[in-house]
Amino acid sequence: MAPNKTDANDADGLAHLAQVGFYREVRVKGFDSMLTRTLVAARTRLVRICTELSNQIRGLMKTFGLIVPGGKGATFASNVRMLLEGDEALSQVILPILSAWQSLRSQAADLSRQLIAAARQSQSTQLLMSIPGVGAVTATSFVAAIEDPENFRKSRSVGAWLGLTTRRYQSGEVDYDGHISRRGDAHVRGLLYEAATVMLTRTNAECGLRTWGLRLKDKLGFKRAAVAVARKLAVIMHAMLVSGQHFDRLAGLAAANGSPDTLLLDLIPPATVRIQPGCPETSLPGRGQDDSA
């Protein structure tokens, strides 16, 4: 390592790294993938701004003793206008914000329609939406992040790539696992966590993965169980893209009532040599909940 940091020393160091091969190749994403990710990011941002504006309106009106009743969309707008009747001074402040909120909400709805239309045309996205709790946003974002399933030799590598595996610290006699690494795509990781939360809390259909997650929740708590389910969702979704099979809700259900460590092998489809067999070939496609709202 050079004692001084200069452009010449940096170039010399990079040349040495390239010469000895001490580097990793970086995969450049395709244009279609980046366009899809841009659509998802733009929609997410507009939805977040709409939420911030609605909360701002509620907070400003609460200062004057005006409590906006619960409701969203047209109901929220009508409630705000009804409370502002007879108060011209406050209306001049709140109504411009309300107009901006309505405009942004309309634009967010347009992007949502584009996203749903793209999801309907993608066979891979429709395949992933057969998982309970996985909607158009999660499936589209996952497909855009993975691009080609052949980019990963093992399905289990996807969980580590998305930062859903634990860190490990080892030094002499000290050896312990820490929190998850949180590396990789934070947006996809958050969507998988939301899908796992929906599966554990809002899905009532019988599912081997859900049963395993609920047993893990009783043992470790809800958040850790949701992270574990999110990691297994990432592994299963990649395996589904490789095999082309729909999600089988009953796969691994018997194992879920036994040892939790044996469930993952039963949940992964047996279509490729890289994936361990264990689930039946028949599939029971389910209806994923739409998370585009």
C-alpha cells in the first residue's frame, strides 16, 4: 500500500489488483430491469409523499381543534373540506396542501396501474404472486432485482445476497452470530419482510411456511420470526423462478409440525439438480394479496 494517496498510486494499486485477480466482477443490470426498478421507486416515493401530506394536514388542523375523522381518499378530502367550512383564513392555508395531495395521489394511482399492467404481462411475476402475501410490487421488485435466476448457483445464496442472514464474528475463543447483515437491496429486503408479516398476521390459508413461522414466533418473537420467513421466501422465490412451478402451500406442512430445521428442504421445488427434493410435484397455486395499495 502506498504511503500517500494520489491518483497515480490509486491507479497503480488497481492495476495490481487486476493483475492478481483479487476482485469480484460486478453484474450490470439490464435496461428493462432498471426501468422496472425506477417505476417501483417512483411509485413508492409518491405514496410516501401522499402519506406525509395527509399527516401534515391532520396535524395542522388539530392545532385549531379540528380533528379529521378516519378515512382515506375521497372520504379524507370531503372530511377536510367539511371541517374548513366557515373558516376562510385556515382554508387558505390547508386547501393548497389538500390540492397537492389530491394531485400526487392521482399520479401515484397512474404509476400503480402501470405496475399492475406490467405484472400481468410477466409470467415470472404471476408465478411469484401465487405465494400468500406476495403482491404485484413485491413480485415485480424481486424479479427486477434477480433478473436471470442463473445469476445464482444456489437458491440459498439469495438470502445472503439480500442481507437476510446473520453476521458472524470469530476471534480465538469468541465465536457468535450477530444481527442480519442488511447488505444488498434494502428495498427488496423490506418488501420481503412485509410479505412475511402479511403471511404471519393476515393470511388464514393453511401453509407449511406460515405454520413454521408461527411456531418460530412463539419461540423467538415476532420480528425474528418474520426475518426468518423473509429469508426463506427469498430462497423459495428464486427456486420457483428456476423450476417454473407455482407455490405449494401444503409442501413442508408435516415437517412444520416437527423440527423447524427440516422445513426448508421440503418447501423448495425439486425441479433442478441444485435444489434438494422434498415437496410433491403437484402444485396448489394460491392467490397473493395485492400490496400495490
